[in-house]
Amino acid sequence: MLSNVIKGRFKFQFDIYKNSKKNFWEVYWKTTLPVIVNETFWALGQVFYNAAYAMVGTQATAAVQIAVAIQGLAFVIVRGLGSSCSIMLGQSIGKK
């Protein structure tokens, strides 16, 4: 019974993409391919950075890892503040 409710509630219709003027997959790949290429090169760059730090020595690698951990904590704080600000802004706009 629950599966029928889920199927009925989350049914996705692909017919809208078949009837649209542009092919869905053409639009999909035009949108996502640059992102995929960018993320691939970003990951390769990170690998090369880590390899370069490893060649310098263990102290440099340890220092970089400490800096990355501190940077990660700072990102958590900044993203949390950004999310809370956007929520408060959305609530104030929604009141009007």
C-alpha cells in the first residue's frame, strides 16, 4: 500500500521532454559537461598539489593538512552564517 502511495506521489513524466522543442539530453549535456570538465580538472589540480607537497617533505604535508582543516572549519562557520542570513531575509520578505 505504501509503495502505491509513493509511486503515485513521486511519478515523473518524461513526456514533457519528448514534446519540447529541444532535446532533453542535448540541453542536459550542454549544461553539465562544462561542470564535469571543471570538476575533473579541479580534482587533478588537488592531486598535483598534494604530490608536490609530498615531495617537499612530511612537515610541509602536515602543515598543509592543518591549514586545510582550519580552512574547513572557517567554511562551515561562513556557510552557516550565509544560510541563516538567507533564511532571515526570506522570512522578512515573506511577511510583506
